Amino acid sequence: MLKEKIENLKKQFLAEIEKISAQGGSASGGRPSDEALFELEKKYTGRKSEFIGILKSLKDLSPEEKKQIGELANNTKNQIWEIIKNKRQEISENSFDAEKEKIDVTIPGKKKSAGHFNPISLVRRDIEDIFVSMGYEIADGPEVETGWYNFDALNIPKDHPARDMQDTFFLDAKDGEEKLSMRSQTSAVQARYMEKNKPPLRIIVPGKCYRREATDTTHDHTFYQFEALIAGENVNVGNLKFTAQEFFSAFFKQDVTVRLRPSYFPFVEPGFEFDISCTVCGGKGCRACKGGGWLEIGGAGMVNQNVFVSAGYPRNKYQGFAWGFGLERLAMMKYKIDDVRLFHSGDLRFIKQF
């Protein structure tokens, strides 16, 4: 009788704890409340519980029955305690702490910092967008160059001053190996491109260049240059001037006039220095253009036939023009920056202005 009573008590306990778990499911994820567990514990293992009555009645049993029933009663009671203990642990681990979970909606939100483009990147993107819209292709090449592409293919012979140590960074080389250099102009990419492509062609070459120069407010040893090249059978200086005017007008978002002045560059013939009408005063004369009405931009000219021959083109079959100027120069003009060294300073106070 006592054995059946103990087993029925166990079944009754399991049924009750399952019932209260189901009742608390919507509010507590299927877990009974701590108060309900306390009532179950008191009902089945408390001082007035039926288990205590069974244990007290053991004195009236034979030694063999006392051992058998006592062991069953204690094991069942321990199982009930263990189940209740585990349920309490679940409640403790998954309970909602209102104090910890509350949100103070009056606290200011955390501001996420956003990155900024360097002015050089902004200028480069503007240039690329303008020339792509004009049908140009963007070309790129290595910054460490051989003497052929950096000098010879551009009509710069071995005795030319541009190959001296004061103008170019050369890399150490073992005996018998060709000495490499950091490219001193993006024209090296033009030479590479023309070897693999035949006219008609239109490309721009934005990229980083290196020259061994003393740094000051307008010069730096590391800078970005922008080259343009057109090659075909009917290209002339008029095409150069018109293209330059269209580009600078689009870049500065105002009508710009281009002026060409004779100059010398080994990879073009004839060569020009080209200026644009002052973007501050419109060519009337001001402090920005030192009263002259013009701003110096860079070099340009008709591609020297020796450069075409080095690329494998027949001499005098094609004509073309090329120009090159510094991106920093354009950025300084567009954003009114007075020191070229700021671009590579890493100073966030400078970058965050753009």
C-alpha cells in the first residue's frame, strides 16, 4: 500500500508541475513561477506533507519493509527536490531584471563617426567622372618602374637631367641587374598602354608619383599626377585646347579660358605650359592670380614621334596630345588650401573639413 502511495504521489507531483509550467508559458516561456514552486515543495516535502507521514509510519513496519519503503520514499523525495531545484535555476537564469533592462530615453544617443574622403580623392573622382562622360578610359600601372618605361620610352635619354639622383628616387640593385626607380610621372603608364593598344585611343592616367624634391608649401616629394592622352590620325593643338577648356569648365563649374605658352618637355613636340583664367576673379586680376588674371596649371603638347615609335607605331602616321598636372594643385585651387603638405599630414582636423 505504501509503495503504491509513494508512486502515486510522484505521478501527482509531475502532473502538477507540468500543469503550472503550461499555465505560465505565455508569460515566462513555459517556466513556473517561484511562488508556485514553493507551494509544490511545501505540499510534497513540507512538515505536513504526505511524505513526512509515510516516513513517520515506518516504525510500524517490519525491518525488511522499513528498509524497502524508506529507501523508496527518500529517493522519491530527493527526486522531487531535484526537479524543483532545477526549475528554480531556470527561473534565476532567465528572469527579467527590470532595473537592468530599463532604457532611459532621455540619454543622448551615441554618435557614430563617419570617414571622410581626402581632398585628393574627391578631386580624382571628379576628374574621372568628367572624362569618362567624355568617352575616355582610365588606365593604371606600377609605381616602381624600369628605366625603359620611366625614361627611354618617353624620349628621355640617359644623359637627360631628369635621370639624375636629385630628380628621381632610384632603388638599389645587385650587380648586373637593371636599376629600378619610383616613377617620376604617370607618362610611364602611357608608354605601357600604347604598347598593347593601337590608335584611335583616349585615356586618362591618375596616380601617385615620386620626385626627390625639397618640401615646402607648394612642393612635395610624393604627389598625385593626372595625365591625359589622345592618339589618332587627325589630332591637333586645337583639340588639346578645346578638351582642356571643356574639362576645366566642368571641374570648376564656371566658364574657363585656356592659354598655351611655348615650353619644352622631351616627350612632346611642340610643348606648352598651359594656364587657365583665374577661377576667383574670372581673369580680371586679383591676389590669387597676382593680378595677372591667369593661373598656371601644368605642361602639355603634341606627342613626340619618338614616343610613338618606342610604342611600336609607324613614324608620322599618328598624331596626339598629352598633358600632365598635379591633383594637389587642383585641390588647392578648388578648396582654397594654402599648404600642399597638409594632404599627407594625416591630421584629422584637416580631413574632416571636406
